[in-house]
Amino acid sequence: VLGSVIGFLVDDPQRARVLFTEVANSPRAVAHRQAAMQAFAQTLSAYAHLHHDARGATDPIAPLAASLLIGGTIDAVLNWLDGGIPMPREQLIDDLAALWVITGDGAANRAKARR
């Protein structure tokens, strides 16, 4: 899934720039972007609860980790498009996916330790 999303963004590099940087010029576009990112973070958090068998858990680390992953991934993709992260596209996708898993597992372990 991450590969498809990143592919969508980098197949046309202007797409990522318009979606994540140029919208800052329009308050309406900024509000829409924030709402979309929040919805995506909530979806990711809900999936994480299912994946880690933590249904009903209310630890705030899940939405925190989701926000971190989404915002960090956007920043990393933009940085990669600008040449700041020198690696092939497939390695970028593989490394980001690994970091998503590491972060998700780490967040779940931290939440379990607090229960």
C-alpha cells in the first residue's frame, strides 16, 4: 500500500509538491489537507489497534505514532524528490515500510507496557 501511495506521489513530482507544499497559499486547501491527514491518521490508528489486537485500547500513542508516520513520510518523500535522500525509489519505499513497522510495533509495545 505504501508503495502505491508513494508511486502516486512521485510518478508526477508536481503532484506531491502541490498536495503538500503549495496548498499553504490557500486557507481552504490547508484546512482540507489537515482534515484528510487527520482522517488518514485515525484510519491508520484504528488499523494498528486491530493488527496489534488492542481493540478497546485508548493509549494516546496510537494517534501520535500515526501522525508521526504520516507527517514524516510526507517530509521524507518531499526531501527525496528534492535530492536530499540519495537512494533509489524502491529502497525509499522498502525503508519507509520498515520504519512504519518498527514504529508501529514500538508504539504497541509501549502501550502494552503501560497497561
